[in-house]
Amino acid sequence: MMIEPDWFKYATFDEHGTVNGIKPDAPDEIKKEYEEYVQRVKNGEKP
């Protein structure tokens, strides 16, 4: 079972269902968590 991160409920998706960002009205803490996730992915780490 995969557990969704807290930021997932604020995620935005493209036409293919891929996460492509976060909603502008997300709390600052959630935005920070999402940005940390993006950096980990860019660095080749597993999410």
C-alpha cells in the first residue's frame, strides 16, 4: 500500500494524470514539502 504525502491533496495534474505542480492556495508548509520532493526527484533519489 502506498501512502500519499501531505502535499498530494494540493497537487495539480496534466492531461495524462502526471503531477505537474501544486495549487497556489496550498499552505506554505505544504508548498515547502512539495519543493523538497521535487528536489529529491531531481537529485535522483527515490520519493
